[in-house]
Amino acid sequence: MDIISQLQEQVNLIAHLAFNTIGTLQRDAPPNRLSPHYPEPPPHPTEDGSNFSEQPKLMSAGLVKAAKQFDALVAALPISEGGEEAQIKRIADLQAENDAIGQELQKQLEAAEKELNQVQDLFKRASDNCLNLKKPE
């Protein structure tokens, strides 16, 4: 997989982890009193009995790890040489190379089509000759 695809996958992973982390925090966070004028909220029991204070630490560690991997991938990107002018020249050179290869491929395609037509013509003649050799009944 190329580095750009890896970066895209890593961004998707970070988004997935962030989405799940925020959703889990919203779902499992204990209620909090918003104002002294409101009554005390009822306690929020956890279903699996796990300690809520550990869960955000584990999830944030996963996010940090994913972010560090993303940073490492970004650091592995090749550094552009020159400036914008050099990049434009490189693009123009690649486009010219692409056009030349495209013309060569077109010539090869035309030659292959010509050869195919010749083979089909020879096959037609051979099959006609075979049919002419049969005795009429």
C-alpha cells in the first residue's frame, strides 16, 4: 500500500477512534449536577462494573498512538525538491512522457489490429478451402 493510502487509512482510524471515544464518554459518564438549584442526579451504574476512570485513559492512549502513527507517516513523505516552479516543470515533463508513451501504445494497438485482421482473413480462407474440399451429397 502506498503512503497516501496509508495516510487515508490512518485518518479513518483516528476518526473512528474519536467517534467511539466521544460516544462512549457520553454513554458511560456519570451524571453531573448542573446547578445548585437542581436536585442531585441519580447515580449511573455501569453495566459491566468496570471502573469508569480507566476507560478514558485507555481510549485516549489509542488516539495518541494513532496520531503518532499518522505523524510518522507524514514524516515519511518525500520532501518536494525545489519550489512550485520545479514541481510544475516536473509535471510538464511527466505529461510529455505520458503523451509519448500513449502514442507508442496507439501505434502498437493499430499494429495488433492489423495483424488480427490478417489472421482472421487467413482463417476465413482456410475454413473456406476446407469446406470446398467436401464432396457434395
